[in-house]
Amino acid sequence: MLSKFVVAGALSAIVAPANAQDAAKQRFTHEGYTYVYDVKDTKTGKVISGRRYPDAVAFNLQVKGDKVSGVSGGQSVSFKVDDARGAAAGAAN
């Protein structure tokens, strides 16, 4: 679930146009953790990478179309962008 929240937190950065400085270090807090990340455009999609604090766990996620995959805390993850949106909606309740 950790990575779904990372994507959910980054969705606004993915959807909203931003210059390089705006996208440089995004952040949000969820369940006592602060996620600090960059969102970069690539030829194949967006890349969301950063660290979760206070334990400095790294994540690196590739967004291609409606799919997200990558590594979070040394674990491979894969899910749909809509699943991340659903996770964010569930957390708001």
C-alpha cells in the first residue's frame, strides 16, 4: 500500500503542468511518514523517485499509461494508477 500512496500523492504533480523547479521536491505526509520525491517526464512515461522519512526508505516508480511499477523499500511493486487513486480516496474517509 505504501507505493499506492506515493502515486496518489504524486498524481497532482503528474496531472498539473509544472516547471523543473516546481517538480524538484514534492512532499506529502501519510500515516506518520513524509514522502519526498521528484516527478520526471521520460520518453516512456513519468518517473516518481524519492525517499520516505524518518526511515529514509527509497522508492523509484515508473508510470506508463495506467500502470505503475518499480521498487519501494527494496520490494518490487506493480499496480494500476486507478488503484492509487482509490487508496487515496479510502484514506480520506
